[in-house]
Amino acid sequence: MLRGGSIPYLEGVLKYIKSRAAAFHTPGHKQGKGAYAPLSLLLGEKCFQADVGDEVGGPEDGDELLRRAEALAARLYGVDRTYFLVNGTTSAIHGMLLGVLAPGDELLISRNMHMAAAAGLILAGVEPVFIPVKWCPSFGLPLGWEIDQWQQAGEEHPKAKGAFLVYPSYHGFCPPLAPLIDLIKAQGKLVLVDEAHGPHFALNSSLPPSALELGANLVAHSAHKILGALTQSSFLHVQGKSPERLGRALELLLSTSPSPLLLASLDGARAQMEEGERLWDRALNLARMARERIEKLPGLSLLGPDYVAKGMIAAFDPTKLAVSVKELGYTGWEAAAFLRRCGVQVEMADWWTVLCLLTYADGHAEVDALASGFAQLSAAPPPDGGAAAKRLAGEDITPPAIPPRMLSPREAFFRPRSQVPLERALGRIAAEIIAPYPPGSPVIIPGEVFTEEVLDYLELLRSFQVKVRGVDDPSLAEVAVVA
Ligand SMILES: Cc1ncc(COP(=O)(O)O)c(C=O)c1O
């Protein structure tokens, strides 16, 4: 028996490959025989052989193997049902919203939502009741929420069916979740959690608590971001009674030809994580070593511990290394470019920080490479004498207050639209999502009004050439407004 025990779906794929059946079925590359040579070189033969469509398991039913694999994942996470999804946590979020809410329903939703949630509001025709988030003013990073604001919003919107929140943040910051979940449940609402960055929490007792342990109803995990599944592979977990429409909603959203590579990778990642306690202990150990080494370097500091000490967050994920480069006179983007030249690729960069992830897959060599990259950064003078950082230091990088809303996101999305120059958008209603990416949290969504504060912030993003998504014009010279 392999480590992790049974892997029904993965074994189904292997069994079909071994059967050597003459393939008269999709995909057209016929298990690699017709693959484009450079692609074959890149991916290897096995990858194409495993790309077997509906034939997984041969005579056995692939759907049944998938159900068994999903049941094992549900057992690992201690939930009633787990779905394997092949369009990432994006599809999990869309499924949650379409599965729980009907057009016109209200949803309490934390404003640091990912743009996938904004898209879900459009798809499901939901009326959002946004809960503001606290931002760290020095670094422009979201820290979480004030529980009183959820309470007040819940009381003012008693008919809201659910509450949707992001936990942990991209940078691994964890606001206090247990009292919030208790509050939302006491208000009779469903708790929907985007735990994209925390699929390992439930697997190791030294990590912050998972929303699952705290009683959330629906929880999405990007197994591909943190665990060993292939990119685009996610879990959606259900605790307690499944919302009646959830399965149908997912069916609407997902391909009828889900990639067997992705599904097998979810099965394998789950099996591997049967040893989550041990694997994540190792990652935590490495992360501790990396933190100690980076912290000793002049000009660098790690965000997280300080926020906990000051009570700004309840906990943080130590495997996420949010490194401030502010004291060095670098912007985060400049530091990321420098590290790249040293052979170190970070997960993301923003105003003043770079974010590096350590997982169970890393070892001492990776910690050495990371520490060496940061040591070189710490010793190198910033580009152009630190001109960009000096300019940035004078700016207010806290995202703007939530803009007033005139239309539902869905209504605004489907209205006729036009493009206007950014500087002429004041008072107009947005027709598109505008989200700096990563992390992909929208500044404005369809239906909201461009305020002066929003325009100033977008100008700032533009002047630092921050990548934005959701927009027709990524340069932000023009924005889409309701005509
Ligand atoms: C908080 C959060 N939620 C959802 C998503 C979307 O997840 P996926 O890429 O798995 O579709 C992301 C992606 O970065 C994210 O950061």
C-alpha cells in the first residue's frame, strides 16, 4: 500500500494506462501519440498518457472513483462532503454563492474578498453588504475586521442568508475567527469561508485553526496553492446539511470534461496530507530557520509577530514570510526584481513587502537560497538611489473607503457601458471590477461610484505601474463606466 492509503482516482488513471487499450476516444492527442513534440518534451510522455478523459478506471466507472476519492478527502478534513474542483477556488466561490443565494438575496461580505467573489456576486445577482477591513497603514495590507461591524450589519440586514469572509489573508494574517463564526451562526446565517490560502491549517495542530474546526458551513481550499495538487485544483468542503442547490450550482459551472490530471493530483495531494502533521511540522521548522536568518539581516523585518503582539490580528501562518524591505529603501517590486536576479522567485510583491511561501516541499537548500538572496538584497543599494521608495514614502497607500453603491453588481455589469479617461470618472458608476493583482482584492466593483479617494488610489496604482485585473484597459488610462 502506498503512503496515504487508498488513492482510488489516481489508481484508476494508472490502471487505464496499464491496460494499453487502443484509444478511440478523446483527447485527440491519443495519449500523446499525436502530441506536439516541444509540448511532449516539456510535459513528458506520462502526462499525455494520464490525460485519458472519461475512460479513467477502464471498465470501472470514473465517476464512482471520483466520489470515493472525494469521500476520502472529506474524511481527512472531518467534513460531510468534499468536492474536487478543476477551476480553482474561483469555481468554489462561484458555486458557494450560486448554491446558497438567489438573485436579490443579501450577503454580508468582507471587503478584502478576492475578485472571484465579486464575479460570484454578479453571477448570482446578490446584493452585497460589505464589511470594511482594517488595513495596516504602514504597509497597506489587510489585517481583518472588527467583529462589531459584522454584528451591526447582521442586525441591520436580518434577511441576509449568509456571511462570506476571507481567512487567512494572502500574507497569512488571521483575524479572530471563532467569535465571528459564533456570532454569524447565532444570527442564523450560513458561514462561507474563502480559505484559499489555508488548506494546511486543519492538517497540523501548530498552525492557526481552520474555519472548518470552528464550524464554518462551506469552506474553499486552493489545494494547488499550498498543497501538492496541480494548478487550478481546489477543494470545496461542506459541513452539516448541504445547501440544497449546491451540487446543481457546481454542475452548472464546471466542465463536463474535468482534467484527469487535476483530479488525480487532488487525490494524490489528499493522500500525501494524511501525514499533514509531520509534513507541516517540517515546513514550520524550516520557516522558523528562514525567519531567524532573514530577521538578522540589516534593513529587513518580518510582518506578523508584531501584529499579533499588538492585538491587530489573532494569529499568523509562519510558513508565509511577509518580508518588509521598507527600511532598505526598496519598494517591494524592486526587491522582487532584485531577488529574481539572485535566482529567487517570490510569490508576490507589493508596496513595501515581498511574500515568500515555504511548504512541506522545501528543505534546507531552499532556506539557504532564500537567506542568501535576502543577504544580497540587504547589502545592495536600492536602484536609482531609492528614488521610487522615496516617492512612495510620501503617499497614502491605504486603499480607499468602500465606495457608495448605486446599482447591484449584476445590474451594472449588464448595463450598456462606455470607456472614460480615469480623470473624468468622478461620480460615474463603475461597470468593471478593478483589482490590483495579486492579491486581487477589488478597489471598486460594478455598481459602485468612483469617488475622489478611489480615483486618487487608482492614479497611485497607475503611477507605480501596478498590475490590475478585471479591466478593459490594464493601463488604467481609461475605466469602464455605466453609460
Ligand atoms: C483569497 C483568494 N481567494 C480566491 C482566489 C482564487 O483562487 P484560485 O486561483 O484557486 O481560483 C485567490 C487567488 O489568488 C485568492 O488569493
